[in-house]
Amino acid sequence: MNSYNISLEKDTLKVEFAKTPNDEPIKVDGDQIVKDVAKQLEQMISTGELTGGKLLKIYGRISVLASYTFAHQLGHLYGAIAVSDTRLKAYVVVISTTPDYPLGTRIDLETGEIIQVSPAPSGEPSFLTYWEDDILIAKLKNGGEVDGDIILKDAKIQLENLINSGQLPGGKKLLKINGRSTVLASFFIANKLAHKYSGIAVFDPRIGYVITISHAQSYQVGQILNIENNVNYQPTKVVLCGPKNTGKTVLRDGLKTAILNLKSAPQDFFSISGCPDGDGAFYYETFKNHPELAKELKAEYKAKFTPEFATGKARDIQRIVNSLLLFDVGGKTSPENQVIMSEATHAVILANTESEVIEWQNFCQNKLKKTLPIIAVIYSNYEAKEDKVERKNSILTGIVHHLQRGEDVSSRPMIQALASEIVKLVNRH
């Protein structure tokens, strides 16, 4: 069974993660998704289903790894390729050789209206590219919320400057790419660099470097590179836990932004969801502008909290060797959360009442494979008008107010204090 489904409907390529007979998403690593994408696209091209044309729109969930494979396989067939961005409620042109669809143009998801490219923003770029050892770093700049089409255009400027300066020569060698990127930017980078190298390998924090593009028999798409792990530190992995309906997802998204805005934050900071409830990284930004669409996507991506899900999520967390990882979990002191949270190094409890705090403290200290240090106990008060920040016995505590979906809570005093507390752990741990 394929891990990924691809189908063509008129001028739109519909893509989605495959599901089990129980309607749950199939859990596989990024290397297998890349293999399945490459295989299906090759079949669709060879049978004449994908013949090329003026514009191809791609709708659905795509991983950064798969973006490279899609771009390489399809870039030469179409005058322009536009990829859906639910945050903008539009397709964004990510590859273009035609003046009809300039790079970064938005195409409304519902009406098909073409929105012309806005001028590139002035000031600090939202995306950076540079060499570090023998690796191309292509990453979002820490902090700030920037629309996907702007990030795409900044990525274009940065990469072309690097190429024009002679710092990015081609050759018959493998190019390794690392950094926290976006799907839209990755399409452009892949199309720009695909034919300059014998292969391109992109870093996935869960499994390492994966071959996403290959022009040499020595590299196979989906192959994981056997690169020695020289990590000489203990990664810090912080779990946000507590009962349901306290605002853990909103807190996680606010913390993510607050941490990225800290100059002392590690460059490889990573944040994921440990819940099967459909609140992926896309949800917060989509909800701000298009709440109904976000709810539809959440329902589509929601899975069941099964032992298999827990085992797979724990494996992902265990494999991630970034110096700082932040993740949240479901709202029950369940066997599934025992499995997932046992891979954390520290815990933050978010609760409504003292009895809930006691329940989760006991869970962290007595029910896991190890005693999990608690660095913060925070009370979520939706009706409160302000935060309250305190410290008891070296533990950050107090109140965070009005954790409302769709709101940027990153500047709240409690979230700012917690972000600083978490980043300090990296140097201690």
C-alpha cells in the first residue's frame, strides 16, 4: 500500500497521505513518502496521465522532503506550478517560466482569481541561504510571521545572490541541504538546483539526510545517507502536558514564536505536535485568517489515539537530535501518553485547577519510565485580564490568560518567561 495518494483532476494534482481501512493516516517516515511520490509520478508521466501544460495546481499536504521530488519530476513539464497554502487560502506559484504566472502569484483556492505579485518587502529577509561546512543552509529566519509568498520571494533573492556570487558551484557531487524551510520555498530551491548536482539530500530531524533528487546510480531517491552522528550534547526535549481544553496547542504555538524571537535560541530549535487531533503546524496560522477552512482540515487530518500512534510518535521524538525540541500531548494521563512522554527530558504542566496539577505531577514523577523534571506549572485562566508570573522552589508558576485560538499570544509575559526558561535548559542539559 502506498503511503501517499496522488490523483489528477483537470488541472489540479490532488495529494494526500494514505489512510488505513479504519480511516487513520498511515504512519511512515519521510524516506518512504519520497519513494512513493517518485514512483507514482513516474507512472503517471509514463502512462501519459501527466503530459505537461501551461499551469499545474497542486492541492493537499506535502512534506518538505517530498517538495523536492515533486519539483524535480514536474518542473520541466509545466510553464508554471502553483501549490496550495491554506494560510493564504490560495495557490502560490512556486515554479514559473511564463510571464502569465510570475513567481509568488496567488491564485484564489475557490474563485481562481489571480492576485498579482506584491513588491518584495524591504528590511530583513525572512529566509536565509548560506554555506556551513559542506552543507547548504536554507532556512526561515528566526521570529516573525511572514506570508508564504513573501518567504518564497525572499528565498529566491537569497539563493540567486548566492549563485551569482559564485559561492554555490554545481558539479557531479551530492548537495546536502539543512534548515527549517517551507514547502513553497523548497519547491523553488529544488527547481533551481536540481540539475546542478548528481543528487540532493535534505535533512529530516527524525531520520537524517534523505535523497530527494538523483541523477546518479549511486544515489536512490528515498535513500537515507549513512552519515555518522557526531552529536556531543544531550538534546533538550520539553513536553507541554495537562488536561484537555486548557489551551496547550495555543500555548505551544505562542511558545514557538517566542522562542524563535530570542537571540539566544538554538538555530536548530524544532517543534512538533504529539497529538493525533489534527492540530498540526498549519492549523494555527490557517485558523487566524480562515477558521472554517482550518476546522475542515483538522477534521480531515484527525487520527485516533492508538498504541500504534503513540509508539510511532515516541519513535519520532526519540530520533530527533536537535538541541531543543518542543512538543505537546493529549489531555489524558493515559498509557499512550506514558509512551510518548517517556522520551521527554522536561515537562511543563498547563492546567485549570490544583487537583489537575497534582494528577499530572504524579504522572510525570511516578508513571513514566523515568522521573520527568517539571520546570513550570501554569494555570490557564481564560477569563483573566492579564498574566501572573511567579517562581516557587525554582519552578516557574503563575497564570496565563485568555489562550484563544487564532490569537498571537507570543508576547504574553508568562509565555515570554517560559520561552526564556526553556532556552536556558539547552545550555544546562
